[in-house]
Amino acid sequence: MNRAVFLDRDGVLNRGVLQDGHPFAPASVTEFELMPGASDALARLSAAGFLLIVATNQPDVVRGRATRAGVDSIHDWMRQHLPLTAIRVCFHDDQDLCACRKPKPGLLVAAAVDYEIQLERSFMIGDRWRDIGAGKAAGCTSILVNRFPEPLQVPPDQELADLPAAAAWILSSARK
């Protein structure tokens, strides 16, 4: 069985795009800006044998703020430049009541089946309570980074400054 690090996209791997003082997901690759240290952190995790799987909610497509082509262009760039195993996307909104929209664990569980991942030996890194909830529901150790300013409905197992700090913590924990 494999170990994985599941990663939220916006706020963990890349910066949000500020509009009227609120962060939104980038709508296209031209708005996409990788977070400092993200590429190196992913390379270290990959070299240690972790599968790297992005698990991202992208409701802005159904909300009309982004297009599927724009999201796909971002993911194409990510696949070309980052050592990712897979990118899993939920395009639904809350009212759709799907099994894949975080905080539900559907994206992680489906990836675990496809890639033979042992979830209890894996990690979920996110910046919002939804990410932490999905990780915990799937049985992963959940790490909160770059905390989004909202109430935490689910406490993380660990809270760290950013993705590089989370990668360092995972690598030191994995050696124990």
C-alpha cells in the first residue's frame, strides 16, 4: 500500500486572487501564482516516496466566476511543472450534496482506491476547515497551513506556517 500527501490547491499550492478584498481561485493560468517553496516541498515529498494528489473544490465554475477550460489550463500547467501523481477536482457547490465536495472525503477515498493508498498513513494539507474535515473523515493526518481567516469547524492534527513547513514535519514524522 502507498502513502500519499493530499493537497488543497488554492491557498496551499498557489495564492488566491484578491477581488474586493476577498481571495478567489485563479480563473486561468495567467492568474496562477505558485506559493514560495511549494515546488521544492513537493519534490522532497515525492523523493521520499509519497504520492502527491491535489484534492480541490472548484465551485467557481458552476458559480460562473471561472470556466472549465480555465481550470483545466491551470491543472495542465501544474502537471507539467510539479511532481504530482494526480489532480482530483470537485466542480459541485454545497447545494449539490455530492460525495466529492470537501469536507466530504470522496476525492481522497476515490484516489485511495485508484492508487492503493493507505489513508491512515497519509496526510491532508489544507488552508480551510473543509480540507481538514475531508482529511479527518478519510482517516488521514490533517495539517492546516496558511490558515484562511474563518472559524475552524474541525480541528487539525497539526497547524504549521506553510507547505514547506508541513513537508518538513511530514518527513520528520515519517522517519519515526
